[in-house]
Amino acid sequence: MAHAITAEQERVYGSLLLGRSVLLLGAAGTGKSEFIRHARKHLPGRVAVVAPTGMAAMNVGVGAVTIHSFFQIPPTASGYFQPELFAVKSRVAGLLKNVDYLIVDEVSMVRPDLFDLMESLARRARGKSEFFGGICLLLVGDFHQLPPVIRSEEREPFRANYGFPNAYFFDAKCLRNGELAVVRLTKVFRQRSEKFLDLLDRISRGDVDGALLRELNGRVLGTNSEPQGALIITPYREAAERKNEEELDALPGIVHEYVGQRSGTFLPVNGEELPSPERLLLKEGAAVLFTCNGPKGEWVNGSGGTVKRLARDHIVVQLTARRRTLAVGQHQWSHILPKGDEYVETGTYRQFPLRLGYALTVHRTQGKTCDEIILQRDRRFFAHGQLYVALSRARTIETVHLTQPLSPTDALTDRRVVDYYAGLAGAS
Ligand SMILES: Nc1ncnc2c1ncn2[C@@H]1O[C@H](COP(=O)(O)OP(=O)(O)O)[C@@H](O)[C@H]1O
Ligand SMILES: [Mg+2]
């Protein structure tokens, strides 16, 4: 759904029109992804939209692809990128020469080595020594949300090259030469209640006291009162998978299996997951989540529903939000890459646009809006920004539930992020 853009967004758009690159920051729900969709549609010139993960790319939509697939970056054995080891492949050079604007959503999840590599590839492909070879950038993110994934065995090269084992996008070396205007969006759309917004803001900054915890812990579920249809959010992938399997097992009836079909090159490198499971196991009565936007807006990526009937060529689903029942056919995803002025398809994937919908990891929920959530707190939240991302998926505190009380250490923040924002405030 398109929204009118705000005055602060209008100013960002104005900068982009003048060819000035912008780093657009703003809390969860300030309409950053929505603004990308607007900019993508209206900017004059050729626009490419990328994101660090497949989920984030799907979330922003409009032909967005992962950074890895756009820049054709193969995985490396060490997992750490050194730009000088990467040649500019001719196909990537063609893409980069032809693009006027590069938009990156969820840039806060981009590692600095990857960003330095992107910059180096763009500069070399375009044969111009300026930052990104002169491509105008719109970089969008929120450093209070999830940080880039740096595995423990990868920390050493980050310490050696960037000075910190927990390196961020803003540590990228190319930013020293790059001119980025930093703009912060302030109006949050996803939540309306001032009280809930204040709570989320404090969680994001790690400013947690007894009163705030009591307020949140008032949302702990009593025994046998699990709200029907609420999404369980957990930091742990195995926990999410286990919960989905358990719930499916517990349902009566027989399991139907739907096998997805790939052709050509679909979803490449880097352990990216498919948009819908390749082996989709369902029963009638199962809770599901949609994994694409409905062709006529009947549902969006992330909408919830319940399986009513399983047929070979369609699945009848009742939407949770609107109580409407509809027949869902297979969906075809295209893996597309811009080539010259147009996008070309490198491969396709056909599957029903559904996955089991009882539980998701926090990582998968970043960018989404959820109707009702249960934060599973049998083990603690372990990463910076995790609790903030999970809580900020809800529109109101009444739609948030907890399995167990939270403790102050669940609201982890990284000193480096706090300092980064403090530096910005001082500069402006
Ligand atoms: N300009 C706007 N006016 C009204 N609602 C908006 C606007 N921009 C976004 N929204 C709504 O706010 C919610 C969050 O928007 P989104 O773009 O996903 O935020 P972000 O990417 O900053 O987390 C969505 O439900 C979206 O439809
Ligand atoms: Mg977003």
C-alpha cells in the first residue's frame, strides 16, 4: 500500500535528485522500506535495490535482490572479503556501469568488508576514482537493530583490519572518502501509543530499569493461556524449527508434502534460504505464514492464516486478519538481475507461498509487522538489538506476550553503536 511521503522523506528524495548520497537512519517502523519503494518507483534513472539477506530483499520487494547475487560475490573459505582478491566480472561490470542509483535496505546488517568490496567493484567497473565510481547511494538501516553476522572464527581479520572484532558497516574504509549525508527519520508509523514507543526507544538504547521491566513482564502469559494464532519469536533457529514441527505433529490428520521446483539459477551463494521450504509439510488446521505478496493484495509476505483444505494444485487458507478464506495456488519466484536497462531472469522457483507459521527467528522477522507475538524466553536473548527487533514487530503492547519474564541482560546494546549515534548527534 502506498502512503503519502512525509516532509522529512521529501527532503531525502530532494537530495537524491541532486545526486547526493544519503545514509537514512530511523527507528523500526519509521517507513524506511516504504520510502525505498517510493524512491525506486519515482527516481529518474536506473535504480537497483539490494539487501544483505534474502528475507530483507523480499521484504522490500520491487525486484530487490541480495547484495551477493547483484555483485556476483562468491563465498570465500575464510568468510572475510579482501577487495583486491576479487576481479570485476564482465557481467557485473555491465550492471554497475548502467546503474544511476544503488539502494541498500537493512544496511546495518552489512559487514564493512562486504561494503568495501562493493565499493571497490563499483569504482573499478566504472573506471572512475570517486566513491562508488559516482553511483548515487541510498543506504537505509538502524544500528539499534541486528548487527551483521560475524562468526567467532572470523573475528580476528576484523580486529586486524577494522580495529574491532564486532565491526559495523560504519567502520568501512571507503566511508572515509565517501560523502554521505546522514538523515534520521523520526516519525514512527508502526506503533501509535506514545507509551509503547517510549518503551521501545528505551529498549533500543539499553536504558532498562525496574519499572520498565515490570511493565514488560506484565505481559508474561499465565498457564494454559497461549493466545491463538500468535507468532512465536525466538532468537534460536532450532527452537523455531522444533516448535513448528511439534505443532504440526500435534495436529490430527495426515501430512501432505509439497515439493518445490527450481530451474536455472535460483538463490545462489551464502546459505541463503529459499523463499518457501523446498519440502513443505502441512496438515489441515496448520498455522501458516505467506512468503510472498498476494497478486491482488489479498495477503502480504508475512500474513498469517490457517490451512482449511489441502489439494494437489491449491491450498485453501483462512486469513487470520480478515477471516477471509481463499484458494492459494503455487507461486513462481524469479531470480532476476538487472542487465543494462532491464532485468533478466536467471532462474525460477515454484512452490506454494507458505511456510509453517507457529514460530520464526528474530533474524527472519526484522522488517516485518506482526499482528500478535509471543516472545519465547526459555533461553535468553543473546545479540545486540535482538529484543528490540522482536518487540518492535508489534503495533501495540497488548499484542505482545512473553513465555517467561525478561531480565535486564536481555536488552543488549553495543557500546560502539551508542557511541556512533552520540557522534552523529554531536556533528549535526
Ligand atoms: N508515510 C507513511 N504513512 C503511513 N504509514 C506508513 C508510512 N510509511 C510506512 N508506513 C507503515 O508503517 C509500517 C512500517 O513501515 P516500514 O517501511 O516497514 O518501516 P521500517 O522499514 O522503517 O521498519 C508499515 O506498516 C507501513 O505500511
Ligand atoms: Mg524496513
